[in-house]
Amino acid sequence: MKLSKSQLSALEYITLYAKGRNEEAERTIQEVLYMSNISGETYESAIIKLKSNARIALHFHPDRLDSNMKSVAEGLLEQGMYKSQFETLISNGSVSAYPGGARDLWEKRMFGGAYDLESIMNQRPKYGALHLMLHPDGPAPSFGSCYFLLKTGVSSRSTYTYLDSHLEPKEKGTYAEFSDILAALLSDAFTRDCTLGEKNLTPRRLIDHLLNQLDRPISDPSTVMPVRTFNQYIEAQVHGDISLKEDVEVLVADPSFKGTHVGRLLEQICSQYSIDLYWHRGSRLRVDEVPDDFRGPSMPSLAKRIAQSDYIDASIIGAAAVDLKRNPESWSDRGTSKDTLQELKLLWHVVVKYGKPQLGE
């Protein structure tokens, strides 16, 4: 697809940055390969498989309301486009996607001011994560209960950071210059036996996974236990439009929406835009199991307030977020709407971390 001047400039800026770090990255890669007894030929074959087959996942909450009081699912169905946080004013991470906000400022630093060239909000990057380990609940479930899997061609017009970009990590890249990302990935596998939410993942096992798993047909995620990965992902910033018809291959949805209005909207989206629909096993949590020491002491009381039949899940938290937007005065006892929205976001983190599968118990 044709990219704007700003989008091309952002890709070029990251490519040149990563190229400048290649020498150090290649030293790290070669050291890990040697210590792990992995041949250069095997490694190169694995990276070819990665670049040919790895999809980007875009996590989202389908029931959240945008600035026009329409749900994300309604907007997707009507417009057929996946929009950036600067357009929807919805964020599942940093709620600061506006000119002069934290996200705007760190994007300016990350892309060398590329998006100041034209200052058009609909040209801003869309955020996801590289779906390398094929976890059924996605690579970054804390950012949304559902996720799209993009067609592999989109990956070549994306930039990447190892871990979350708001932390401003030094490891960045594009598919044209990817060694910095790969060095960080291999280094974690070598020194920690863990990366991208996978325990006991040595460099050898990582390379074997890339060689043998990424090109397999997508399997039904409802048959596999969720992994619940937190803060361990290769973040992707997609530059250019994301068309549901042209760029999205799969939707993996949370089963708490089955049989609901939102669930029917998701089914319509997939039917209208020729997207394959799957349901993962979901996550729900009993109110009396909500901890007060993971995302703060206010989590148990918030869970008790919104619970249905003593449980909370993605749909229940989403319904509370909708009610907060429509009836903010009824939530004033918990503080400002902004603070309460943040609490609901954190409560979803609790469900991801401590919840039990909703399907197949």
C-alpha cells in the first residue's frame, strides 16, 4: 500500500537507527549461537521463517465507547478500518493519545519527529505485538480481551521495539534491520531461559519453534490453555491504514461476549469482511479471589461492585466501563471518571493474571 511522507519517514528513521546498532547486535547473536551450538545456516532459516510467517496481533476491547459513544465493535463494522488511539481516543495502555500528551511526545522521540511533518491524526501508527509464540490469548492480553491477526505482508511496513515502547527501550528495528530485536530475544532466552512469556525457552528451543511452528495452519485457540503473558512482547507499530477487508486474517474473541450484542457485532464483522472467527478459552475471576496487592488495594471493592454472580470477566468489566461513560455521576464515589477508568483497566489486568478459563473448565 502507499504510505504517506510521515509514515515512510518513521520507517526510515527506525531502520537507520537499528542499522547503527547492527555491529553490537550481531556480536551478541553470534555469541549466543556459538554457546548454544546453533549453526548460522539454521539461524538464518529460522529468521526467514519468522519474516515470512509471523503475524502482528492487535489487541482490543470490543465494547469500549469512542468519543462518539459508539462501541469499538460498532465502529469496526461500520467503517471497516482499525484506527489509532489518536482517532478513537481509546487506549488500553497509556491514556494520553492527544497532541502534547505522553504518547505524542514519546512517538516524537521514537520516530524522530516523523509524524510532525504532516500532523494528520489518521496517519499515526497502530499498536500491536508480534504473535511469535502463538499463545491462544495473544501476545499481550493485558491490552485487550480480543485480538486481530494481520496478514503477514503488514509486518514489513511496521516498526518494532523489544518490550513496550513507552519504556523507550533501545532495541528497535524493522524487517529490513531486525538484528537489534533478535539479539535481545536470543539474549533473554540464553541468560534467563525465558522470553515472550515462555518459560524454559532456550535459544535452541526458540529457533526450533520458529522453524517448525510459525508456518502451520492456525489451530483452534479454545483447545489450548491461556498463557497470560505480561509485559514480555515484541511491540509492533503498524504504519499505514489497516483495512479489515485487506489486512486482517483472523479475529480471536473472548467467550464472555458469546450470545451478547457485542458478540453478534463481532460475528457480523467477520462475515462482512471475510475474517476467520475463533474464540479463546477466556478468563474469569471470583470476587473473593481478587488480590489487593497486584494492581492496588481498590481492586477488591471495584470487583465486588461490578460482579455478576460473584464473578468478573471481560464483558462485565466492559459493561462497567460503558456505564461509567454514560452515567459518570453514579461513579463519583470512586473519584474522577479518569481515575475510575484507570481502575477498570487495572482490574482487567487482575483478571488476566489470576483468572480461570471460562471455556472447558
